[in-house]
Amino acid sequence: MMQRLLPFLSLVVLFVALAIASPHFLTETNLSSVVRQTAVINIMSLGMTMIIIAGGIDLSVGAMMAMCGVLGTMALEHGMPVPAGILVGLATGLFWGSVNGLLTTRLRIAPFIVTLGTLGIIRGLTLIITNGLPVHRIPQSFAFLGEGNLMGVPFVLWVVVICALATHVILEHTRLGRHAFAIGSNPDAAIYAGVPVAFSITVIYALGGLLTGLAGMIEASRLMTGQPSAGNGYELQAIAAVVIGGGSLRGGEGSVIGTLIGALIMGLLSNGSDLLGISPYLQQAIIGAVIILAVTVDELRKRRGGAEA
């Protein structure tokens, strides 16, 4: 029980500490900025949650996010309406997620290796397509996705809530969700139980890619540019959010609420570091240390549970 409450307690402690440390933290402007900044990682992390629960991992999401943002904004630059441009970004993410899933299942290569390879492919193709230059001739109406408000609330918060609810329903109330937990817990047993492992894994990676595509379009909307170098290090933040929230890199464990808490912790760490003047380079070191700490806690818990059994 304490293990499940630990991420939430950590979030509360961090929130209170930042409120005390900086007079600017609890301002409406700053909290709205935190919501908008963490939306991208939140949405990417939801996709990563499904992938990690199924026993996989995706190191290509940062590069994928950049390509989705670039192709979506290029569509807008060429005169397509905003909804169509967003669909281009979503379709790009869906395509690359499907590629990762198919390569993992058909070639039977570890997802770590597959997605490390596609990371390089996607990043390289994005730079070739753009010649390394950002896409910036975008209609102003596109800014609403990342910076607009609906009923006095940042629009991206509504998007995050819808994505979180959809992911929760998939994981907890559909056959695909049950298959994801079964595959992550014991893939051999899942095969013997008649679970369509290859199909399920491919669909899960495709959904992860779809969510990454949405995150890419939100990031492009916030910056009002399709940035080919966007997303560097975002895969680490997404993985960290899942692990901090109670997900296991061994698979078979994870939850939507845990991931959202983990992503918010990452967002508050980044925001608090900026407010307190902490170097962004140190922020990267902190993220790495947090991942190691969270995995260590998970391993100790599993060993203790195994010893008691």
C-alpha cells in the first residue's frame, strides 16, 4: 500500500517545498505554464505506460515527436486546414509506432534495439526533410491547440484528461488491456493461454505512436514551429514518469494515475529548477538519478515480495 502512495506523497512534498522556496510558484501564470509544459510529457507517457506494461520500451518517441510536429506543420504550411494538419501528425505517429511493433514482433528483436535503431532513422529522416531548418509559416489559429483556453482552463488539460480516460479504459476494461498485462507479466504463459501476442504488441506500439503524434502537434503549437531537433531527451522523461508512477521496466505493472503523477513530478522538478535558477544540465542529471532510484525501489520491493513468498 505504501508503495502505491509513495508517488503521490512525493508529489505533495515537492509541491509544498516549491511553494515555500519560490514566491512565484503558486501564481496563476506559473501554474498554467506548468500544465501546458507537462501536457506533452503526460500524453507521451500514457503511450509509454501501455508499452512498458506489455513488457516493451520505446526509445524513439522523442525523434518520432519531432517528425510528427514537422510533417504536421509542413502540411499547414502548404495550405491544409488545421484539423487536417493535426491528422497528418497523428498518422505519422501511428505509422512509426506500427513499424516499431512490427519490427519487434516479426523480427523477434529486443524492443530496446529496435527503437534505438528507429530513433536514428526517424531523427535522420526528419533532418533530411527539413534540411535541419524549422517550419514556421503556420496559421495563427494553430496556436489554440497548445496555448488556448476552454472554459477558463488550458485546452491542453482537456486533451490530457481525455487521453488519460481513454488509456485507462483500454488498460482496465478491454481485452487489449488484459492482454498487455498478461504479456508483460509472462509472455510464454500468454502464448499458451491463446493471447495473440504479436498482434497485441503491434497495436500497443501503434497506440503509443498515435499519442506521441498528438504530443508532437501540441509541442509544435506551443512553439508555433515545426522543430526538427525537438524531443531530445523526451524518451527519458516519459520512461521516468512511468517508473516513478509505479510502472515496472520488467513489464506487467503500471497505471494511468501513477503515470500522470510521475509526469507531474517531472514537470514540477523542471519548473522548480527554472524558478530557483538551477542549471538545465543538472536537471538532466536529476532525471537520470530519479530513474535509477525508482527502479531500485521497484527491484527491492520485488525481492522482498519474492523472499516472503
